[in-house]
Amino acid sequence: MNKILFAISICMYFVSLGANAALQISGYGSLIAGKTFGTVNDPLSPGQKRDEILTADFYDVGQYDNDITIKAESILALQGTYKFNEKFSFTAQLVAKGVDDFEPEFDWYYLTYKAKDDLTFMFGRRNIPMYYFSEYSEVGYAYPWMRPPSNLYWWQVTQFDGINAMYNFDIGELSSTITAFYGNEYSNDNVEMLYYDRLYGGSAQTVNEFWTDILGMNWNISGDNFDLRFVYFQNDRDRETIQQDGSIDPYTPFSQSFVGFGGTIWLENFTFLFDMNYVEYDDDLGTEFPTYLASVVYNWGDVKPYIVYSKADHERSKVPTEALEEHYVLSVGVRYDIMSNIALKLQYDNFVDQGDEPTGWAYHGDAKAISFGIDFVF
């Protein structure tokens, strides 16, 4: 509770600075509670049972089990932008997450240079724009569901230090933005990779994940009733798994490519959302990850019931394989906008693990969970 009060006090301090006309303050947050319902056979300990576990946030390992918790995905964030002049501004974002015991930290900080009305450069730390919802994936108010399906938004690296160049232009009556980006991410003490090391019986002291030479582009195009985005990027990957005695496990670096296509379509009272992605490694196995989500929302005034289905698969093109890691999530829920900046949500998730159990790929296990909470922006 002291950490929550500390985070709130920091937020109030920055808000008080907003009296300076050059400083613009905004923020967002989510207070979400949830739990799973039963037990499953432990996929990594044959003959034993464990609680169902639904991973709501792979990157930070925010999970629900049979005990209700608010820590898995609750968040409070404050963003401040200081405008030096018409061309230069600086933005920093302070975030406190339940999974980190609400300890505040700065996760975004970047300088913006508006070279022209249609050309903008950003230098610093931001999210990698890999998914349709990447740049606001933690802003619960910005999308209808409780969260973007976590078995799609699941990579162990989501941010990078680098440069973005954005060019805006029109194609007839369509608005278009092309963004090119380059950067690196040295994720020391990577929470997700350490979690999986321990899950499989390891005892590593720390795991460091390195994504370097991240180079890519995305193209966003929108009209009266649709918004679409295509993304492509590639990067090199390496990892250090440091054991308790200081030794480092051998690891073979490789490069990966990522292709994605997502969007939103509005048709009368219905909203259709989708995101399709394909990741390919240049490793000896020809590792591939095809994933996608599809969702329908019915807009009934301030009430928005929805359904979303997401599927993730793991394949190897260079070696014969049976089923590896594979799972889907079917979720139904409802959003109620009680104010112009506040929404209540209730969601039921059914996670079905279709991985190959004998080889240990069904390590998630099935899970059914309920979550409810409030999202807000200010």
C-alpha cells in the first residue's frame, strides 16, 4: 500500500507542474482483479496437480491462479511532455505496475523533433511498433477488451532505444503514415526468460536478452470506416543465461524477421478487429511462429459486448516435427463506458493448450479465468 501511495504522490506532483503552460500532463491506469477456477495436471510434473494459470502479461509474467489478485495487470501511468518550442519537445512516462509491487519506473523517454508539418523524428526509448496495438498495449481504455490477447502479444522484448521517423501524407481521401525505425534493446534481468528457465527446472541467476539492429517500418492507412497497418522488421538476437557460479550457458545467436497486418473496421453497430503476424528465425530448425486474432464488438450505446479469438502456433520448417507449442484463447466480455474517460470491463477467458505433452510443449496448461476492472485516462 505504501508503494501505491508513493506512486500516486509522484503523479500528483507532476500534475501540479502542469500549471506550466509548456508542460502537458496526461495519464492512464487500470485496476483489474481476476482469478482462475480449477486445477490441471501439471504438464511438467506428471502425476501432480496445480492451479490453473492464465498468463495475462507474458512480458512481465503477470498471472492469475485460483487466488484472486489485483497485481497481474493493474497499472498506473503518468506521461509528461515538455514543449521547448514549436519544433522540439521531450516526453517521459512513469509507470507503476502491480506485478512489480507498484514500484514506479520510467519506461518511455524520448525527444521529438518536428522537422515539418508532415515529418517527425523521435529519439529515445519507446515500444517497438510490432503489433497493431503495440504503442498503447497497456492503455486499457484504448481497446474494447480487458487486454490484447496475451498469447499473441507475448514476446520477451517489447521496447527499444532508437529513432523513429514518421512521414504523413494523403492518398486521395485516405490518411497515411509511414514510420521507419531503428534501435537496440539490451534487456538485462529479463523477467520472462528467467521465469521459463525456472519453470523447466533451471536455477539461473539471471537471463539477459539482447535484440540488436532492430530495423523496420510500418505503414498506417485509414479512411472513414477503417484503419489498417502493415509492419515489417528484422533484428539479431542473443541471450546470456548466467548460472549461480557465474558460468554462462552456450547459446547460438540468430536473426529474426517479423511481418504483421492488423486493423479495425467499423460497420454500423459492429466493430471488427484483427491482427495477423508471422515470425521467422534463421536458425538451424527454421523456427516459425504464425499468430492471429479476430474480434467482433457490438456497439450498443455505452455498452459494448465482444468476443475475441486468438491463436498461436510454433512450427519448424527444416526438421520433421509433430505438434510443438500451440494454443488458443477464446474470450467473451463486455465494456461499459460510464464516463467519457472511464470504462468498466468484465471478461471470461478460456485458454486451451494444444501443445505436445510428451515433449513438454504443453507447458502452459488449460485455464479458465474471470477478470473485472476499471480503465481510465486523464
